[in-house]
Amino acid sequence: MPVEARPVSEADALASEAADAPAVNTPGWRGEIVGIGGPNGAGKSTLLAAIAGSAHVFAGGVERRPGLRLAHQTQMSPAFAGVPFSGADLLALTGASADGLPPWLAPLLRKRLDQLSGGQRQFLHLWACLHAPADLVMLDEPTNNLDPAGVAALELALHRRAAEGVGLLVVSHDARFIAAVCDRVLTLEPLPEGATEEAGAMQAQREAMAPKTPSPVSDDALARTARPPAVVRSEPPARGTAGDAS
């Protein structure tokens, strides 16, 4: 049975009311894999952290529908050095099932994480996040430390989770990977110098004039965000031309 397409998150450029910044409204959907690209410093990781609630938002804001289940894999996965903590323990911690794990990794679940290779440990962290009970999964540079077999297994796992109706946001510098897995790519660019301060002043003025009771987030829009980087392009990945990682 096909999964009904319903919004999972909605991102707006924080400075969309500034004269020189584009107004952006880019909803994500259940079952859609959205790639997030852009140069270093554009705010890709910060955008995920803002949605997750682990980054301070200086202007704009994040609204989440009550009950939103969110999983976020950062680039700083703990190695658990010196800790008797196994892959099976990690999956149990996030509520992820081991069903479907690649055959080259499934037999290692009982080993301590600090006894695995960097790629094996990275894939287990990704699996634990990707298969947690969540409506929205966010992965930051997931191909780091993965060999070709790990990347192929990750691509398959992403497509399977999307087919189950999970929304996915993926930050990656690997253009080939983005082209292989994503339905749409959002490209961020840093705002011009001084624009963040201007946007913050506008936001403070709006908050001072706004009613104190926030408007509820609709049942369909599970989360809505606003933050400094402007999304300048929203388009399908260039699958015919993305042969090289950048």
C-alpha cells in the first residue's frame, strides 16, 4: 500500500522578510529523502541541530507538533572507548531492530563498540538512528568512514525507511551519494555579513508585537523551522552529472 504523502517538516529562511533575501517555504514530506547541501559554513549541521532543539536560534524559531518523534545522527558519534558497550546495547538504547543488518556486520553485534573498526562503528550508529521509532530522521555526513559496501548498504536502508513513510533529511558533501538517494536537494548559502543581526532585530520587533499565545502547529506539519541560511535552490539531484564528490 503506498504511503500517504504528508508534511514532516517545513523550513523557512530566517531573513525571508529582508529586502535582499529570498522568501523560502520548503516542506519535507513523509517518505521523501531531502538532501541538504552548500559550502562549508552555510549552516547545514546547524540547521539540523536547530530542528532537533540542540542549537540556539537567534532569530526565527522552530515549532514542533506535540508527539513528533525525531532521530538525529550528528558527526560526533561517541566511540565508547573503554566502556563495555556493544552494538546490541546501542540498538536497544534507541529502540532499533537488528533485522536487515548487512551480513558483514550482524555477527559483530555482541562485540564492544570500541573493538570495531571506524566504519563498522559508524554504520551501527547510523542504523541505530535510522531504525529508531521516529517520524523524522536527520543524518549529518552519514558516509564518513564508510567503505563502498557500507555506502551501498546505507543507500538501501535509506530507501527502505522512506518507503515505510519516514521523512529523512541528509547532509552530505558527497554529490554521488546525494544523487543516488535523494528525491530533492536544498542548497544553503550563508547570508551576507550583517544580515543575521538585521534579521535578529526584525524578529525581536515581531515578537514584541505578536500575541503571547503561539499558534498551534497543524497535524500535517509536524515541525516548522526558521533560521539564518537562505535556501537558494530546491531541485531534484543531478543524477546524470553528479559523478564526483565535492
